[in-house]
Amino acid sequence: MGRKEEAAGTFQQGIENCFGGPYLYKDYGNLLFELGRAEEAQSIFEEGIKRFSDVEGLYKDFAGMQLRMGKYDMAEETYKKGIKNCQGNSDLFHKLASILRDRKRYGQARGVLEEGLRLHPGNPHLQKAYSEILKKLENPEGEANKYVERPPS
């Protein structure tokens, strides 16, 4: 048995003996995912969020795992749930807006960032992301298409 597998056993014992806090769930879920046990990791994150619904780190790491698996819709929902349960944590707004931006849903990203800035005025990460989204909304095709030859009209 490798060291990571031993660590996974220790995490499991901690959870079974009820002496683990939210970061035990977070770290155990991350370790299980790293070991290729994604379904178990998902269950651990879900259980952790159920027990500690106001801990933003659980939502961020769970959504990060979902993104690495290509489950963008699930990650988006995880961030939304985190925003609701963590009193609008600014990092969760930023991460949700990033997913929406990457999926070219600029208007929705703008709305998320506006809500984040309403709750966290002056947050530099949200302000920067908001200005970038406004630029995308002005030029949705982006710079990459600037030099594409267009057929004559």
C-alpha cells in the first residue's frame, strides 16, 4: 500500500470517528480524486458540504474537481450553491464568472460580477474580471478574429 493510500485510510478513520472538520472532507476528497477515485471523492465532498455548508473551500475544491472532469454544468451549480450558502464569498463569484466567461456566456458572467461587486465593492479581482467582461461584450469575437480575411460583400 502506498503512502497516499495510507493517508486515505487515515482520513476515512477520521470521518468515521466524527472528529473531522470541513478541511478533513476537503483534503480527503482531493486525495481520493488524485488517486483516481472520483466517485468516492464526489461523495466525500457532498457529505462535507452537507455537514459544513458555509465553508467556501469545500465548494471551490469540489467545483475544481468537477471542472477537471469536464463537468462544467455541475461545477457551475456547485459555485452557485456556494455563493448562496457562504454569504456571497467574493472568490466564488469570481470563479463562477470565469466558467461563464470561458463558455462565452458573457452577459451572465457580467450579472454574476455585478452582484459580486454589489456585495464586495472595491474587490480588485472582481473589478478586473468585470472590466474584462465588458470588453468581451463590446467585441464578442475577440482579437483572434481581428485578422481573419472576410469575403468581399
